[in-house]
Amino acid sequence: MHTVVRSASRTVVIGPDQPFCVIGERLNPTGRRIFQDQLRAGDLSRIELDVAEQVAGGAMMLDVNMGVPLLDEADLLSRVVRLVQGMTDLPLCIDSSVVEALDAGLAAYEGKALVNSVTAEDDRLAAILPLVKRYGAAVVALPNDEEEIPEDPARRLELARKIVDVATGRYGIPAEDIVIDPLAMPVGADTSLVTKTLETISMIRDELGVNMTLGASNVSFGMPHRHALGAAFLPMAMHAGLTSAIMDARTPQIVDAVKAADLLLGNDEWGANWISMFRARQAG
Amino acid sequence: MTPEEILQGLYDQTLVGNAPAVLDLTNAGLDAGMAPETLLFDALIPSLEEVGARFERGDFFVPEMLIAGRAMAGALERLRPLLAETGVATLGTFVMGTVKGDVHDIGKNLVNIMLEGAGFHVIDLGVQVSPEKFIEAIRTYKPDIVGFSAFLTTTMPMFKANINALVKAGLRDQVIVMVGGAPVTQEYADAVGADGYAADASAAVKKAKDLMQRRRVMAAT
């Protein structure tokens, strides 16, 4: 199954037979106090640097989240979407849990965006899926509901299935425009959590066949030497069936691991991407 | 083992999160006639304070904090009834929960560990805690402080909803409200009318102690 996203001038295809879709996570003020203060002061200068670093690092899409406490997120997100689209032709992932902000971000966006995100909660589905349909976007969906983030892979699959059923059946959104987030959890909190994520990924691949993305940096939260953990996790997840990740696109160790796994898993014909990456660095 | 060796052992084994050893040493101390509060204040609490300090410095990582907390909790379970008997007061009772709509719990759990380590009695309501559940727990446990945790900018407004529910239930004056979580700021805490905010687990303990102290002073005047 192929999920197609677009900016005004570039198309990106996410799919199991495609190079892994690296979505840069950096345009997000959570945990970045200085960036938050800048945004509060109306200073958007940092964004240009964040975009440039992620593009140079090999991002294929960029996630844009502008959740700053006490700021009008809808207004800020729509302005930043326009700003970023003026800096790069990479398609964007419009990221907010505020419905009005998603609406404003999508209205400002040129192309076909990926919306991040909806959950299996009935009120979230009812609020966000009509937006996704109206703007002809694709959507990231998290298999958690009002009660819980289930740990059990079978329960996550069940909730993922519910989302796909509701989106396709009730709202007419094609299954290829639904990207399930199998939920990456911090291995530092419990060392059995990542194997559960991997199991969820292969179950969703086998049962639903939809594309998947996740927040890869969650895995290494609270641990030392995070880059090595990211570089080990992503190839395993790719082998299980993960087709995309919202991740650190600025760190060569992690991006290289993804590109290497693309080649080793048969998604980089004749190693063309791998070789051109090498040449570009040699030239640089 | 001498009492000194037991205290040193408790300190060292808590630091490395060896729960079975900590429980054994706690029992050994009690069998040797040591006072429960000696074990608590001269070994367990200093050890957990050191764990917190190392975590803040970046020398300790999340799993190390969690296993140290678990080792301490095992000993506390053994000591708490004895401490109650001997009339050793806890620093205070703290009801804690992640707000409705939010399922993040690592940060909250770390704060719980540090609070327990400092001598608070912590009642953890878990995640997705509704205003009604907070109210019910406050009526049941009569805590000195209630803590609301949120990890998302979208769930932070639940702080205000919870505080409104406290006001409506006539409980607002009976309990100190603390808020925290990754996106929370002092400015936001002030805006929703919380009594206290802290940026990390160690700061939360310090703030909780300060607020308790301030309340005692105010009650005395």
C-alpha cells in the first residue's frame, strides 16, 4: 500500500517497497525552553536553521508542531506552515492535538499533508477525520482510546483496525491515507516495551497492510548514548514492517542506519541511494 | 552486622536498586533492635537524595532511578506500619495523578519516587485521572498536597478544570495544588491558579517542602 503526500512541487511515497520515509521531528517546541521563549516573542528565526539542518541530514518530510502554552496555536501553526513551505519543498506533517490548529495548518498548507494525529477515541475520530477528508490529507492514527494506551500488541491491532474501519467506512478516507502509529515506548522505563512495539508493527503489517510511522526518539528517552539506541531500533522496526518514522534527522549515525537498512532490506535498488550519499559526503 | 554496617549497606544497596538486599537489611536492622526512623532517615532517605542528585547531574539514568525507587518502596512498605505506631509523622500526604486525557507517567513516577524518598506519603492515582477521581481521593485521603501532571499542551487546561472542581467541591482551601510536566511553565501555573510548580523531580520535592512550611507558618499566625 502506498501513502502519497505532496508539497506544491514534490511528491513523497511511503510504502513497504519504498525507501524508509524519514520525517524530521525538530520543528517542535516541546522541551525546548529557548525556542518556546522565541516563539512567544514572535521570533521565528530559529525555524530556518532547524529546517536547513534536517534537510541537510536527509529528512524526506518535516513534522511541524507549534504547541506552546498560552499561545494561539492555530495562528502560529498556520504562519509557520507558510514560512516552512517557503524554505523547503519537502511535504509536511501537520502536528497538533488541537482540532482548530490542525484546521488552520491544513488551510495554510499547499499540497497533500499528513495530519498528526487522531486516536481511537470516538470524539477524536469524529472531530479530526472530517478535516482529513475535507482537505484530502493523510492521517497518522494512534491505537489508544479513552481508557488506555494498551501494552498488548493484539489490543493495539484491534484499535488500529477500529480506526481504519471508521475512517474508510464512515468518512470515505482510503486505507492508504491512514498511517498507524504502533506506539514507541521508552525502553528505559521497561525493557519489554520495545519488543511489544516490534510485535505490534509486524501484526499490523500482516493484518492491515497499512503504512506505519512512530516517534522513534521515544525509545531512547532517559537513557545515555541515545543515538546508538535509535540506530539499532529503526532497522529492527523496518524489518518488522515500519515504513516511516518521525525522528532525529540531524544525526548521521541514525540516518545512516536507516539508509543502510533500506539497502539491506531491498529498498535501494543497486545501492544507488547509498552510493550517492557516500559520494555527496566525499565531495562535501 | 553492626548498626553502622547495616546503615551503610542500606545506603549502598538502595543506591544500586538492589530491592531484595534492601529488604533483607531492613529486616536485619529491625531484628537488631534498630529504630525504624533510624533506618529511614539515616540510610534510605539520604541514599535516595543521592540518587536524585545523580539523576539531575546526568550521572544516573531513568532505569537506575526506577529501580532505586522500587528498592526504597519495598523497605517503606515494611517500615510504614512501624513508623505509624511509633508516631513518626510523615512529611505530609501527597495525592498525585496525570490529568484526564493524558497517559504519560514516567515524569510523574520519578517525582513520586523523590517525594517518597524525602518522606512524603504518596498516593498515586495513575494516569487519565478525572476531576471527580481527584475530588474523591482528596475526600478519602485528606492530603496536604495534590499534584496534577500533564505532558501535553492540550491536556494542561485540565489543571484549571481540576482546580475549578476543587473550588466547586469546597476543597480548594484544604489542599495545596502543585502542577508539573514537560510543557508546563511557572507562568502557566500562575495563570491557572496553582500554588506551586517545579521543573524537575528534585525541585518538586523542594517546592513541596516549602509549601508545607509556608502553610504551617500561616496556620500558626
